[in-house]
Amino acid sequence: MANSFRNNANQDPLSNPEQKKIIDAIIVNNKDRPGATMVVLNEIQSEIGFISESVQHYVAAELKIPASVVHGVVTFYSFFTTTPRGKHTIKFCMGTACYVGGTPQLLEKAKQVLGIEPGETTEDGMITIELCRCVGACSQAPVLTVDEEVYGRMRPNKFPKIIHSLQEKDKEEMVAA
Ligand code: FES
């Protein structure tokens, strides 16, 4: 399984006429509001699904603010992503209990199995991995979440099984559809 996934290539929403139209409308409708940067970025994230580097520069130019400000906001808040999220999102808890309990080893295994870094999505668009803060299940550290489901007392050798069961579930859904 190790090499069955590769990093997802960045797609540029600005070269997609439909997406560019949506982005322009969001900017025009919100640019004079207080807190316009946050409002515009929020809407782009929810309408387009991610805020690429080129979109960050475009928003900065349109709002007449430095690109570094936009970049700072996008990287500070974890609900913003710079590449499209996959069908499933796996988050690794970086809270103290989980970190001490083995999240770094778990993350290493995930990177090795999926071939991506946190914040990236597999080439087939199936899985995004992210880091997150404490999810309130510290007694089960280390913890990861798959979509909304919490998996506690995780060990690196259990990770491939999780990926396998996600793939099986997706196959079943496709057959049932
Ligand atoms: S530190 Fe991970 S759930 Fe609390």
C-alpha cells in the first residue's frame, strides 16, 4: 500500500472560469465590509473547498492588503486548507496527552503509508491528513479522528487497517449506489 497514493497536484481555481466567477462575486460583495479578509476567505473556503496560493495572492491584490496578511490568516486557522480536502479527513491529535502518548510515531506511519504530509490530500482525492488540537478523549491517547469518528489507543501498526477499512467501505458504497 505504501506507494499507492501520491501527493495531490494543486489545481488552480483562478483558471476555472466558474470558480473564478464565484471568487470574484465573493470579493465584490464583501470587500467593503469590516473584517472583509476573514469573510472573503471563509466564503471561498466553503464555496471552493480550499484557498490555493494563487487565490491568496489574488484576494490580497483585490482587497489591497499584503499577501503575507492573507497567508498568515490562512495558515493560522485550521479550517482553511490550501489544497482540496479529500473524501475522508484523518486528523491527528497534537494535544499533550496524545503527543506524549505517540502521535508523532502514528503520523510517521501515516506519512509512509499515504505518501503525503499533514495538510495534503492523496492523489486519488480520497484522504486528507491534518493535525488538530485536543479532541477531549485524552484518556484514550493517542487519538486520531476519521471524519467525525474518534479512534483511541492507536498504534502505528493499526493505521493501515483503518485505511483498508475506509477503502472497503467506499467500495461497498459504490456497489450499492
Ligand atoms: S490530548 Fe488528544 S484527546 Fe486530548
